[in-house]
Amino acid sequence: MNLEIGQLRERNARLREENSKLRVRLNQERQHVASEGMDGGHRELEVGLCKDLIREKEKQATILALHDELTRLNRQCAVYADALEEARGNFVEVKRLYGELNNLLDHFNGPKHP
């Protein structure tokens, strides 16, 4: 039992060290990107590279599934946002038409001359 705990602690220490190195590398890359003014395409490339590195370490990493789920939900939210914007536009148009209809009804139902 103590041997397993010791091994887990050693593995944890190695992973922390590796994580620290990756953070430094990521910060350097971010500075490089910021200095060159790269766009969103570079961001997607960076995400793909990071996912590949994670897959090399652990193919079934939870973070990969979470990223995929968040990406799917982000796309779904974009669809909903587009639909909501279209519905808002339709509402404004219906409101305008309703106002015109009221004006016409008021005109035709106005005071009648004997």
C-alpha cells in the first residue's frame, strides 16, 4: 500500500513538472502569437496541436471529451442565437405591420359623414 502511494506521489510529481513545462511553453507561444498578431485560425491550430499532445499521453482523456462537448454546445448555441435573431426580426416586422393595419382600420372606421 505504501509502495503504491509512493509511486503515485512520484508520478504526480512528474506530471506536475511536465505540466509546469507545458505552461511555460504555452505562455511563450502566446507571447509569440501576440507579437505576430496571429488570427483565430492560429488559435484553432493551437487547439488542435494541444489536443494531439493530450491524445499522445492519454487517448481517452476526459478533457478531450469535455472540449468536444463544449464545441458541440457552442455550435448549438450559435444556431439558437441565429434563430433568436431571426425571430426578433420577424417580431419587429409583425409589430410594424400591425401598426399599419391599425392605421388603416382607424382610417376606415373614422367618423362617418351623414
